[in-house]
Amino acid sequence: MNTQTAQETQAQILKNKILELQSALFFSESSSIVKLPTHVISEVEIDEEEQIWFVIPKPVQHIDAFDKEIPAKLDFFRKGMDFFVKVTGTAYIIADREEIDYHPTLSAEMKERMKGERVIAMKVRMQDMELVDNSPKPTRNWFQASRSQLSSWFF
């Protein structure tokens, strides 16, 4: 398998993991004075350009007060799962309803959700993804742990 195919396979695995988890914390890493607060997002879609789409509650400030492009981080997780996914990228505030309607790969449910008066549509262009294994590590008994500690001190 060549390198490009391996990278595509790994990216597809990470996208599947994101869709399996569905829940994330959205962090704005903007340095501007007015920035979006951290939000819990619960339903996401990924388009053919590998952009993550979701909605967040509309802020009380006017939407034009925010930067249209924001460095962002998404931490995908679900209780009981033995992994989580960290995504960094650039988030875009989608204020133009025509852009939402134009996207053929978004589901009708997502398009309808994005048209709500109390929400704003967001998309994140992924730049880096990391799958983190959170499975419990096997525990050692106290004798094995103390023997290991002693050997690290003396050898």
C-alpha cells in the first residue's frame, strides 16, 4: 500500500470515528476581543471536502462582531467509549443561507437545523486530527509496581 492510500485510509477511519462519537466541545482559539464561547455540539456532518458542519446557539452579540474565520479546536468524545478524537482547524461562521442550500452533501435535517432563528451554522476545515486511545491500562499489583520502582532506582 502506498503512502497516499495509507493516509486516505487513516483519514477515513478518523472521519468514521468522529461520526461515531457525534459529541464534541467546540473551542474558539481566536485572539480577538469578541470571540465565540465554548459550546457542546451534538450532531455533526462531514462533507466531501472533509469539512465538519454543525450548529451552535446564536450569540447575543451581532454576528458581524465576530471574525468570519476563526482558529478552532473540536474535542470529540462520548461517555463509555475507549477513544476520543481531537481536531484542529479553521472554523467559518456561515451567515449566508444560500451557502447552506447550495451544499448538496448536507442532509435535509442538517439544512433545516441550520435555518433556525436561534442558531448559527458553522463549518470547520480540518487541518489536523488525532485519535487518542483512552482504553483502561491493565493494572499491576503492588508487588510488581514496587519491584519495577526499585529496579528503576538501582539500574
